[in-house]
Amino acid sequence: MDSIFTKIINKEISSEIQYEDELCIAINDVNPKSKIHILVIPKKPIENINYASDSDKEILGHLMLVCQKLAKKLQIDEEGYQILTNVGEGGGQTVMHLHFHLLSGNTLTM
Ligand code: AMP
């Protein structure tokens, strides 16, 4: 299940990397919907949260903590931010590789 994010993870196409470790990569969204718009992407190609299993607990927790650390690094932790994941076409997902959007600057309302 390769997507454009596989190519980004493998450095086959360039991106603005905010953070990277053995489990994930965080990049600036190419089409930002807010002042800060970062995608936190696991290196394991899980299609979306529907396809995560108990064995992915460490990865999922790690992604949340990377969002938290990026928010601190970018000094948006006090003002507030959003973490969002789209699930499936009906949920607005366009890239079929799990990712969390970290958004700050103009809050999406529910
Ligand atoms: P989603 O619609 O939730 O699947 O989010 C996919 C996101 O990936 C969108 O916000 C796109 O702007 C973003 N995106 C697509 N291609 C790239 C790319 N090459 N580099 C960075 N972000 C991308």
C-alpha cells in the first residue's frame, strides 16, 4: 500500500521535515489550511485508524506525543491547537496512509 507519504518517508520526494525518528516523520503540509499545519505520519503504512491494531499501540501513543512535543517546540501549546485525523473517503481522507494533522492559527470549528 504505497502512497505519496511512502515516497516522502523514503526521501524519494522532498518535503519540509519538522521532526523524524525511527517510528514517524512530521512534515509541513504542502497545502496548509492554517498558519501551522503539520502532518505527523507513522513510517508503518497503516491505511487509517480503522486498520490499526493492538500491536500499533506504541506507534499511536508515540504519534500523539510527537504532536505534543512539536506544539511545545513551535510555542503553540499555551494558545492551543488541534490534532485531527480523517478516516476514509467519506471522512475527507485523500492520502490513504494514516496521518495526524497538527493545526494552529485558525481553528476549524465542529
Ligand atoms: P487527508 O485529506 O486527511 O488525507 O490529508 C492529506 C494531506 O496531505 C492534505 O492536507 C494535503 O495537502 C497533504 N499533502 C499531499 N501531498 C503532500 C506532499 N507531497 N507534501 C506535504 N503534504 C502533502
